Amino acid sequence: MGIFERLRYLSHLGGSDDIARRYFVVNGFDGALTMLGLIAGFQFSGTGDLKLMISGCTGAAIALGISGVTSAYLSESAEQRRSLSELEEAMISDLSNSEHASAAKILPVMVAMTNGLSPLLLSIIIISPLWLAHAGVALPLAPLTLAIILALTCIFLLGVFLGNIGGTSWLVSGVKTLLIAVVTMIIIMLL
């Protein structure tokens, strides 16, 4: 059994398939909306210091990633240990050398990486126009405008993904998440 097949098997065994997917969407949405909030704040405040914007957004992206990894690892480890303990009690058996024990050790790492990498990667995508502009790359639009477009696109695509998972209209789901982003920008603009 290859490594990916084994991870898929352990994920199924430990019931973490759905959890990792939810964490990807939830924390990815948090990361994209946070970057949108920061960028919209910079846009509406008229701040023109690209280095300051990059520093603020990168710091937030790293913090979201670290928070996602550590919080998911701690909570998922506790949940997996509890599930293994309950299974041992139900089976009146020590399962410390079983596939269930392997799953209880490996799954928290998988879920934590998913939870931490999703906001970090989406944030990097969203703030990439700022880095490119800082590096002197000519962009078709202002870097903040492009970053806002990327943030709205990422948020819309997360909605599309949710629509596909839920078996509902991908377009309606995408528009719902996009509406949340637009309302967020309006609130930021009004403040």
C-alpha cells in the first residue's frame, strides 16, 4: 500500500475525511476574508506604503497558518485519543499497536496541516500582487485592486467547492460567499 493509499485508509478509519475538508474550507475562508479585510482597509485608508502592507499581510498570514496548525493539532489529538480510548473500552482490549492507534497519531497531523496550510496558501495567493509590485513587476491593475480581485475570486471558489460538496448549486453557493465578502468590504469602508 502506497503512502497516499495508507493515509486515505487511516483517514477513513479515523473518520477524519470530512473533518479535514471542513477545516480546509473554514480556515481557508478565514484566511481569505482576513486578507480581504486587511487589503480593503489599506485601500480605503489610502495607505500607499507597499512595504507596510506586505509586512502586515504576511504577518497575518503566518499567524493564521500557525494558529491553524497548532489549534487543530491540539484539538484533533485530544479527540482522536478520546475516540481510541472509547473504542478500547468498548472492545475491552488494548489497541495501542493497532491501525486505530496509528490513525489516532497520524490524523491530527494531517488535519492540522490542512487547517494551517489552507489560510496560509490562500493568503499568499491573495497578497502576491503586493510582492510582485514591490519586486518591480508591471501589473495590469494597481496591486491592491488585484489583491482584492484575487481575494474575491478565492472566496467565490470556496463557495463553489461548498456547493459541490453539499450537492447544491455551485453558483448560488459561490455567490453567497462572495456576498459575505462584499458586505465585509462595505463595513470596512464605512468604518
